[in-house]
Amino acid sequence: MTIRLTVNGETREFAAAPMTPLVDVLRDGLHLTGAKPVCREGFCGACMVLVDAVPTVACLTPVALVEGRDIETVEGLTSGESPTPVQAALEEHDAVQCGMCFPGMVVALTHLTTSGTCEPNRAAVKEALVGNVCRCTGYERIVDAALAVMEAGHE
Amino acid sequence: MRPETPPEILLPATLGEALASLGERAAAPLAGGTWVMRAPLRREPFAPAYVGLSRIPELSLVEVTDDAIAIGAAVTHADLANALAGFPEFAGLRLAAGSSANPAVRSAATVGGNLCTADFAAADLVPALLCLDATVELAGPAGSRLIPLADFLAQRTGLLPGHILTKVVVARTGQRTAHARLPLRKAGDYPVAIVSVAMRVDAMERIGAARIAVGSVEATARRWTGLEDALLGEPLDGARTTGIAGSLLASFNGRDGVEAPGWYRVRVLPALAGRAVASLVAA
Ligand SMILES: Cc1cc2nc3c(=O)[nH]c(=O)nc-3n(C[C@H](O)[C@H](O)[C@H](O)COP(=O)(O)OP(=O)(O)OC[C@H]3O[C@@H](n4cnc5c(N)ncnc54)[C@H](O)[C@@H]3O)c2cc1C
Ligand code: FES
Ligand code: FES
């Protein structure tokens, strides 16, 4: 079937089988390889993108269900030139190790630091990141970075 | 395990069209897709076609009146948790909807998908709704009918083909409710065991009537009537409840699973019952 999506502000139209996971369409069809299929089970968050501004696991999202919707990937949330506040804080807190989880982590962190849905405290940030698994860092520096962005936003 | 012809997804705008499509194509409903999309991992085939429920407006409504709350089957866990924010009497159901899985899954997975997946023992909403004595509405070619949730759970594999669960109705009776779940990580994975309670408490803070449901321990959630009876007239006391519950475990036959053996699921029930009752004290 023909699918029409807005991806990072651009309207894209392409053919895909309706049950194809959104993550495969983004990577194989549109060559946006930020989102990664790691578990394909909804547990790890490495495939996370925003659908109409809501963090979504792209591995469990059949592309036909997001027809006509607005998709933002890590490529759209960030730019090649200057780091976003979330990226800058991650770098400053030396939070990134292997990087496997980070495209999803940046999507989740961008949402949680800008949507007003997360209280600026450690417990709330950890709760909001339950679906973003990181095998390397132990999370504490990621939480520090998130809180730094939220505090800067309140100044 | 990709099928030869990948399944089609139809997206009807009305319930009538959806039911007609289910009949014509041996199709299955598709709600959030968080269970269906993992079929390949379970080595299960997809259905020949799916009927998406996301464009049928009435399925995504939560309606609250003085007497009851009606939850559309396509309401997501996240939307349900938000909708229940102003209703302390539904604290248990709200916690079930707002703390299962993880935030991204909660914003996709639906109430109907949680209740209709017979092979999923760890569903949080099932015991939370069972202790509220919920009723489900099932629509089919011959019309709609209301079925008590307990009966639906016992018969759902036979009842569901060609049908759509349209809503869940819960009476508002002002009782106190709680939901105690035990995932092995702090959050994010399936609960090993769940105890959901709904209780009426008298002026002396004693238990006047209790409904208690247990999830994830056996293949299908069910009421713990032995404990319900034993707690009548007891004070709202977590430690005391745990003690009483400890001698009432003989009827449970825990299921073995990768995350926990069956005996463990049963062994944690008294502590979960105690936690649930203790959280009613503060309520
Ligand atoms: C990472 C992860 C963690 C999870 N953790 C938890 C947890 O802690 N607790 C918990 O309860 N759940 C958990 N889940 C499971 C999740 O809640 C279920 O997958 C979900 O409830 C299914 O809902 P859905 O809308 O996605 O269903 P779908 O995948 O769309 O459908 C599931 C089944 O129900 C049928 N169906 C759906 N809607 C209807 C309807 N209205 N009428 C008739 N049949 C219907 C479908 O045909 C299909 O057979 C988790 C899932 C993931 C991916
Ligand atoms: S790949 Fe989607 S959550 Fe892990
Ligand atoms: S940095 Fe390696 S998984 Fe997170």
C-alpha cells in the first residue's frame, strides 16, 4: 500500500507492506538509521521516535497505523552543526559510552525535558526512562544531564 | 518468519464496518499492536488480515457518570491513567494503567488488547478490573451484549472470533482500591505476581466487604475468595493481612516462567496482599 507520512517536517510517500514496523521503514526506506531495532520487543527504547510528539517504540508500530501522522526521529530533533541542550548536557556530564541506546535516549530526553510532563527530580526522571535500557552507563549521569537541562529551562 | 503474503490492515471508521470486515476476511482486531507485532518473536503466524480500531471514535472514549465509568476498548493505558486522575476511588486501576510496561508502550497498548490477549498471564488491567467487578461489552454480528468480566475471561477464546470488545463498564461504589504488583526490576518488565483489591471500609476502619483479584500467578487472573472471606471484619492492617493470607495459599498453582518459577509467584502473594491493604489505610 502507499503510505504517506511527515518525517522530520517533510512529507514522504512510499510503498510498504502495512504491517512493516515503522523502524524498518525509517531505516531501510528513508535511510534514517538513528532509530535502531535492538530488542524488537518494546523493552529497550533504542528504536524510539516521536509520533505526533509522543515517544513511541517504532519496532512495535505497524506503519499503516501512523499513516498521515507526524514523525520526528533523532535526526530531526538534532542538527549536524550545534548540539541541542540535551546533547550538550550529555556531553558535559560525560554520559555517553557505546552509544547504542543514545538515539532513543535523546528522543526520550528531548520529550521529557520539554513537554512539562516530568517533575524535575531523580525519581521522576528514572520513571520516565524505564523504557530506555542502557547496558553501559548505569544511568546516573544520564539522569544528571536530564536534570541539568530541566533546571536550565526553569531559569 | 514473514508470511508469504503480508497481512493487510483495514482501518474502518465505524464499528459496523469493522465487524463486517472481521466476518468477511477471518481478520483479527488490531488495537495498539504491542502484542500482535511480537507474534514473530513468539513464533506465531500473523492473522490473514487485521482490522485497526484506531479510527472508530467511540472506542477511544472514557465516559464518567455519577454511577459508572465506561472505558472504550481502544483507550490506551496512558489515557486511562490520565482520565482517572480525579477519582481516588479508582486508585488501583489508575496505578495498573499508569505503571505497567513503560511510558512508550503505555501510550500505545489499549484496554481491549490487554483484556483480549488470552495467552498473556501478566496483564495488569485484568485483576485491577476484576476486583472492581467490571462488565465488558462485546459486539458481534448479532449485536452487542454485556458480560461479567470473570465470565468473559473464562470463555474469551471461544467468544472473541468475529467479535470486538467495545467497552468496559465499572460501577462507582465509593470503595477503596489498590493494586500491588511485583516486577523483578524496579519497573519495565512483566509483574511476577499482582494483587488488586477493592474494599468497603466501615467507620471503625474495619473491612466490611472485599474483592481481591490475583494476576500473573496462574494462566488467567482470578478472585482470591478465601482471603476475601477471611478479611471480613478485620482492621485495615498490612502486616495482619499478610499473616492471614499466608495460610490461604493452597488453592494456587503457580505457573513456571522464564522470570520466575511457579512456587515463587505464590510465595509473594501474602506480602503483596499486605502492601495493597496497607495502601488503603492512607487513602
Ligand atoms: C515492553 C512491554 C512491556 C509490557 N509490560 C506490561 C505490563 O507490565 N503489564 C501489562 O499488563 N502489560 C504489559 N505489556 C503488554 C501490553 O500491555 C499488551 O501487549 C497490550 O495490553 C496489548 O494491547 P494492544 O492494544 O497493543 O493489543 P494488540 O497487540 O493490538 O492486540 C492484542 C490482541 O487482542 C486482540 N484485540 C485487541 N483489541 C481488541 C478488541 N477491542 N476486541 C477484540 N479483540 C481485541 C487482538 O486481535 C490481539 O489478539 C507489555 C508490553 C510490552 C511490549
Ligand atoms: S527495538 Fe524497539 S524497544 Fe527495543
Ligand atoms: S551507552 Fe551503551 S547502551 Fe547506553
